[in-house]
Amino acid sequence: MNEVSIIKIEDKSGLKRFVNVTREIYKDDPNWIQPLMIERLDVLQAKSNPFFEHAEVVYWLAVREGKDVGRISAQIDELAQEKWGPGIGHFGFFEAVDADTAQALLATAESWLKERGMKRVSGPWSLSVNMEVGNLIDGFDTPPCVMMPHGRPAYDDWLQACGFAKLKDMFAYSIDLSLEMPDRAKRIIKMAEKNPRVTMRPLDMKRFDEEIELIMDIFNEAWEDNWGYVKFTDEEAKHAGKSLKPVVKAYRTYICEYDGEPVAFMLTIPDVNHKIRDIDGRLFPTGIFKLLWRMFNGREDRCRVPLMGVRKKFQRGPLGAAMSMWMINVSRQHVEKRGAYFGELGWILEDNNGMRSILEEIGCKIYKTYRVYEKEL
């Protein structure tokens, strides 16, 4: 087999090649959905993504006989170092056509991190815990939802062969929206509905920026003690709000208040991946019109819950669970009326037994598993 060359990405044209590597990787995978180039460039560039304000990032391509056959990133996040201790680096956006390419890419990322004093590396984080996380190890028979990674079955073996071991698994749950909420879940929801101190309201779109700030405040508190968590900075929260605004609707985004204090939220968005599947990553010249029609014709089909949180003082009590189920149920009713038939909730840490119990109580099932790996350098 001809030797693989690893080249560092230096410009925008290189980033476009970086994005387009997946065309070769997944050319025979019917479940792959090519992401929109405009969205990927927004994530990958320092001028648009505030993650770069506290992180150093580098990208590489693997090339063989003039063809791009793999890619990887390496990053050192100052906030992750502060939260989880110094000496940890990350890799992400890992894709490869074969084991030799995988080994060359991983070795390059490891060397770069080691030269900068890192003692261990974990991943894939693309680019952080607040973006796409993990390598798919189960659930290859269905396409990925928006903001979730895909993968190849061989990646797990290739990573282990290069010395990477499991660090943590995460689950994505699915829910069949045509099935009725279980009776026991209905009784739990009544606990929140009948509590005079609890109210639930939809997102106020007229105060969108303030509402996003509130949601991020609840999220940062709710997730603070979770494995891998790194706080959204103010700029990252604003960037996330700006990115999400076109797909956020009040009828599927809710905030619960206790004695007038916002204590829980749930954000549901359409599965944009399902709507861009035939666009092949290209908005122009015609993709933009297809996407706009599908997004704003008033009909729902597939949805995902990417963000949800309950303030700490309610997390281990029955009322916190009841509020969570209540928000899920109301959002579910509204999207189902508009034609939705499928929902994804996740990802959920394998040891987050409280959230897993809530989802399983309402009829959700694990349908995808993602893994984060770690290796000493």
C-alpha cells in the first residue's frame, strides 16, 4: 500500500477539503448525510467560532496518491484544563479509509499534543463537549440526527489498536411519537401540573436573546458536575443562540418556574439532517430553496432535544423528574400535531441514571451508542 502523507491545513481551501473528506469515506454508506459546507466552516474557523478564544486548534488531512483519505484535529482547551486538570489534550473530526491512515493521523495528533506538554489525549471531541462528541460504536443502521456524529464500525478497533481505551459511553435515545405516553409517566407529570408553585411557559421569542441567556444559565448550573462538562462562555452562548434561532419555535421550547424562578428548560429542534439529506452539503444553486421550504412550511417530521437542564436543587427529587417529563410531553404533543413521528433525546451519559430513568419511563429506547477514548502520552 502506498504511503500516506499527512498535511496541515493552512487556509480556507484546505478546510473545504477537510469537510469533503467524508464524501470518500462514506461513499458507500446509505446512512451518511453530508453536512452543509457553510455550517461546517462556521464551526471550524476562529473568525466565526468563539471556542477558539480559549483553545488552540490544528487540522490535518491524510493524502494518498493525490486523494484525501482521512482527517483529524487536535486541540488544547484552556477551560477544559481548568475544569479537569492540566495536561489533557483532545482530538476530533476523526475519519479514515483504513487502519494505516488512522494510525498515521492519530500519531500526528498525539505528537503535536505531546510537544505542547500534554500528558494524555481523549476524544473524539469535535471540537468540544458542547459540540459533537464521541465515536459511534452502535447504531450504524440509521442516519445521524443534526449535531450528532456518524462513524464506521472499524473505527473502534482502529482506535484500540493505537492504544486508546474506553473512557465513557453516551447514549442517544429515540421515541416513537405515535405511541401514547405510559400511564405511570402521566401520573408523574400530574405531580408538576397540580403543584401550585410550578408553572411552565413557552419561550418568549420577542425576548429571544434574554431567554437564551437564561437557558444557558440553567444549563451551566445543571451540567456543572457532569463528566466532561466545560462551561459555555458568554460569547459561545451568544453564538449558539444565533445559530439556533432559525430553528427554534416557542411551541417546542419550554421553561419551568418554581415560585417564579426559572429552574428547568427543554429545547427541541427539527432534525435538519433529515431535511438536507438530498442536498449533498450544497446550498447553492437550488439547495437553499429546498431547505427553506422544508424548514418553514409548518410541518414537522423528525425532532431532536439537544439541550435540557434542571437546576441542582431539583435534580435528585421527584419534582425535577416530573417537570422534565411535563416539558417533554407538551413539546411532543405540539410537534406530533404538526406531523412529527420521531424524536431523539441525547446524548446521555451512561452513568446518568436519573436522566436515563426519566427517558425510559416515557417510552424512550437507546438506539445509538457513542464512545470517548483516552490514552496516556
